[in-house]
Amino acid sequence: MNNSQLNIADLIFSYIRGNISEEEKELLDKWRKSSPENENLFKNLCSKESFTTKLETYKVFLAQSRYQNIQKHIKRQKVRTIYRYSSIAAALVLPLMVFYFFFSSPDELSERIAEVEQLAPGKPSAILHTAEGGEITLEAKDFEIKDKTGAKIVNKGNSLVYNKDSVSDDAAKERYNKVEVPRGGEYQLVLSDGTRVWLNSESSIKYPVVFKGDKRIVKVAGEAYFDVAHNKERPFIVVAGHTKVQVLGTEFNVRAYRDEDFIATTLVEGSVRAWYKEGTAETLKPSQQYMYDIKENKHIVKNVDIELYTSWRMGLFVFQKQKLEDILNTISRWYDVEFFFENNDVRNIEFTGRLKRYESARNLLKILEEMEDVKFRIKGKVVFVK
Amino acid sequence: MNIDEQNIIQGLKKGKEKSLKTLYDRFFPALCSYAYKYVKDEMIAGDIVQEVYIKIWYKRKNFDSIYSIRSYFYLSVRNSCLNYIRDNSRHVKVDLDEEIISKEENFVVEEEVHRMIRQEIDNLPDAMRRVFNLTLMDMSVAEIAEALHVSVSTVKNQRMRAREILREKLKDWVFLFFI
């Protein structure tokens, strides 16, 4: 029965395709005529309604996300090769743990654990490196300083604003400042041309106090979101690792963390060109992402859901079918904690959700526990996962 | 069998998990829809099909063509469904009734044709596919533009190109002319 049915299906599909042969058409007609059910089915299959209804059914089943389970069963077969790597990992971890317990008195330990137990989210705190080589901590303390060129630098709330109206010295050389945001931090800047920059945790940006010359160039490490001030005469260029992004006046996100092996530029609005070293430049349209794979040394441009890549700026974690491993990497940066997997199977569990970023990590982890089969145990700045 | 399908077979024989994932993307929902016709329960249907995929993996060296895999898929799912119905005849809502016995012949025809049509649409580039699927759901151009965060002209453009490609691939799918 099975094969004859599959044959009929193929005949009908050939008909729909428009490349059914004479003989095949005869067979198909014979089947259609052999019963009213067959004729009805044929008419149905050529209609839009039955297909759209079927698509809805497909969605329901795809939402069951069964592939994970299938993968789990399959990977069990490959367990033997993994042993080698596991034993190395275990050996590395042990000495650190032993050290920690030996050299702290039990009281100190419980104190330390208690004080970090809350796992408070990052406060806006960054460091400004001035052109002279000085360092200023940008706590949530307002201040105003003047750069040698006369430019005014104002720190208010959690943003640093550059104002070039008062620039007196039009000296030839550009003077550079750098803002570094540590793990657990976040900061905003307004550069001298009005460009706004949002810096994520563990990120930095190097930029001139006042832009001169025919190009506006800044250097980024980590993750930053740009809202570039429009200036046709002076293209804005972001250098991240070895990739460069050139813009005219637009909004986009750049992600280039040292511990990740890709560099991604996601365009929200406007238009940018991105390229790697001397490679081909790609022009991006809104909702497109240029991703450079450092290991493979190649790039791709694809359409993405921008919310997934820029929601951090609005204080949200948005993730779609993201592996727990990757999600915890991000949480680790923002809350400055370390995750240790007691169970490797859970690394690949996929999560989809939108969570507020400023809730304490404890709440966030609780929510993740509700969503899938995973458990977190918080001990000081280390969280055990299983 | 085209090159695409050959790659899946070869990959499967070599034990490449990616090939199984491709088979999952292409066949899973259709097979569940098929199983559902027998067991009338979404989760059970998913369970059954999931098991069949695992079985396929263990038998992966036995398949020489996409047609033999397809055959095995439908056969295996049907057998598991019938077993399930037999084993649970006491507490399952619907058992192997007249309706199924008389109509089941065409279950496969229905599922497989829809599956192949969907695959043709899935072959479209991402943007075109998204716009086309939303158009099928009778969403207006403005609504689609809003949902995908793109301009109205982009939607019109993608829709037109999708239509062109599909008209080539699915010439006699009559309704295309109404979209």
C-alpha cells in the first residue's frame, strides 16, 4: 500500500509542477476516477486553503522542538570520544577549588558567599582613559572637565558627552580618549559629532576627542550600539578587530568579543558597508547582519531579527532558540559571575524568551529554571549548572 | 534523486548528524501530521515520530536513496501508530475505527504532496519565503511590512520574486494566480 500511495503523491506533485508526462497523466486520471474521495483529495491538494491549514499544523509540531531529544539519543553513541576531553577539564578545575577552600577560614568563606549571594546586576561603571594617559572612574557621579583642545567633557548619570563648541585649539593632531567598560558594567557616550554610542559589558571604544580629517574613525572591542550623526562629507568608520564598518548616518550594532570567534555587525536603520581587512565590502540593508567568522576566515550576510541583537541596549535579554551555553556566556559578562557545568547535556538546551536585564541574576536564573529542565546552584561568584 | 538528496544519503551513511537534522527539517512536521491522523494526540504523534528518527539513525547504513528513507518513514510511523492504538485500546479516546481503515490509503498521499509543496517553498531565500508564507495567511502588505520590520516596497518586491520562482517550480498550483 505504502509505495503505491507514494507513487500517486509523486504523480500529483508532477502535475502541480507542470512536468507530468502523458503516461503519468493517464495513471493519475485513472486514480482520480476510481473514487469520489480520490477526486476530492486531488482538488483539495490543488487549493490554497488546504495548504495553509496544513502549514498551521506543521507549526504546531515544529514547536515541539523535538530535535534536541533526537540529538541527545544520538550523542550517547559518541560518548567514548568525549571522555578524553572531560578528564582534562576535570583536572584543571580541581586545583583551583582546592586552593579556595584551603586558604580561607570557614567564617571568611561564608561571609564572602553571603555578600555576593545576591549576584546584583552590573552598575553603570566605566573607566575613561584620557589623551594624557590618565584614568578617571566614571561612577554615577557627575563631573565636567576640559580637554586640552578646549572640548568640554561632561559626565552625567551613566553617559559621557563630548561638546566641541568650545574648542579653541584647532591643532593638527587628533587626541584620543578611550572608555573601558568592565564585566558587569554598561555605559553611554555622545561623541563630539553627536554620534551616540552604547557600550555593553566588557567592551571598550577608542575615539578622538574631536573628529578631524575627512574620516571619523573609532575602534571598538566587545559590543557597542551606534546611532551615528549624519555627515555626508565625513564617513564614520568603526574598526572592530580586523573588520571595518563604514556608515553615513545610521543605527547599527557591532559585536566583537575576544573570546568569541566571530565579529557581527547588525544594521537597524540606514545603510552601512562592512569589510574584513582587504576583503570584499558588503553593503547592508536594515535588518541585515554581516558576520565574519574568524576561524573559517569568511563572511556572510544574512537577514536577522534585529531585536535579538540589539535588545541589550534597552535593558532586555532577548533570545530565540539559543543554547544555554551561549546565554550563560552573556549573563556571565553582565553579572560578572562564572558558570560551571556539572552536567554537559544541558549546554545545548535551547531557550526562547524575553527577560528584563536589570533583575538580579538570581531571578533571571529562576526564570530559566522554569522554562527548561536545568538547575542552578549559586555559591559566591560561581554558579553550578545541571 | 538530485545532488542535494544524494548528499543527505551520503552524509547519513558517514554518520553526519547534520544530515539527520536536514531530514528532520524536511519530514518531521509532515510525519507528525500523518501520525496524528491515527493517534489523534499531538504529543503522542511527536513521540512516535521522534522514535522513528532515532531508529533511522541506527539503521542509517541501510538506506541507499531518499525514496527508501521516505518509504521507511511512512511505514514505520504507521506501524508505531497501529501498535499504540492496539496497546491503548482501553483508555485511548479513538481506536482503530472504520474511518481510519477506509480512509487511511489517502493519508500518505495527502501528507506527502503537501510536504513536497512546502519543501519547494522552503527552498526560497529567507526573505522571500517569509513574505510568501505571510501572504498565504492572507496578511496585507502593510501588515507583513510591520511584522518583518521592512518597507512596504520590500514586501511587494519579495512577493513578486517569490511568485515568479514558484510559478516556475509549481506551474499548476492554480491558486498562485490569485495571490
